[in-house]
Amino acid sequence: MSNAKVDYDLLEREYIESDISIRALAERHGVRSFSSVADQARKRRWNDKRMTFRTKRDDKYIENVAEIRAREAAEIRQEVVYTLRGIISRFAMRLADDDPDKQPYLSAKDAVLAAEKLLVLTGEVTERKEELHLGLNFSADGLPPDVLRGLADLARERRSAGGGVATALRPLAKVSGS
């Protein structure tokens, strides 16, 4: 094939969408001059286009896989929620029944664990923590290092004696206030 009849658009598309080398591409399409194909590849930035194509293809693949896995995880989660609700419902019904043959087939501990799992899966709060703050801010800016060391020692001493840091600082407040 003479180089005048080469369909470089076709070669470009094939190069971008495959792993073929430029030399192999020229041979496959009967182009005698490998360098003319290489020149076109350089001018048209086939390598950059190939990288962009691969990145988009890989991103789309990853997105599809992530979507499939997310769907599967949602289905599994829903099945677990249904199962846990059934376990808790049956436990409650059997517990309310006076018939000794229909007593719960799982322990109360297991029912509580099932309930906790259900709360986690449905996004409910499973544990609550509270913190109390006095709303006081203390700045040690400008205090000499000896005073800071003394504060730290006094706080450690009071804490080990069973008092808190606040009780450790009371005598210092009296001293600094006088």
C-alpha cells in the first residue's frame, strides 16, 4: 500500500484502542514506511490519546465494579436487617407466650446482640457518650517555666492523692489572687 492511501484516522483509532505498537500497526495495514506512521502518531499525539482513552476506560470499569459491589452490599444489608428483625420479633413473641414449649430458642444476650446489630445497620445510635466542660479557658502564656513546672507537679500530686486537677489549682488561685 502506498503511503498516499493510508487512512491515518483508522490507524489512530486502532492504535489508541489497542495495545499494538506503531511498527506492528504499519505492518498490519501494509504501510511500507514505518516512519510515516510514527510521524503521524507524534504529530497527532497518539500516545497521549491512548493514555486518556485507557484512563477513561479504566475509570468506567472501576465505577461499574463499585456500583455492582455497592448494590450487592445493599442487598446483603437488607437481608441481614430482615433476618435480625425476624429474630427479634420471634424472641419477643415467644417470651410473651406462657407455653413453656414455646420459650425463646435463643438467649436474651443473643437477642440483645441481634438488636444492637440491627441498630447499627439501620444507622441508629448504639452508644451515647457525654462530656462535661467547665467552660474555662486557661492560658499559660507569659508564665515563667518554674511556675508551669510547679503547676504540673502540684496537679500530679493532687491527682495521685485522689483529688482532681481542679482541686490542685485552688491553692494557686488563692496565692495569685492575693
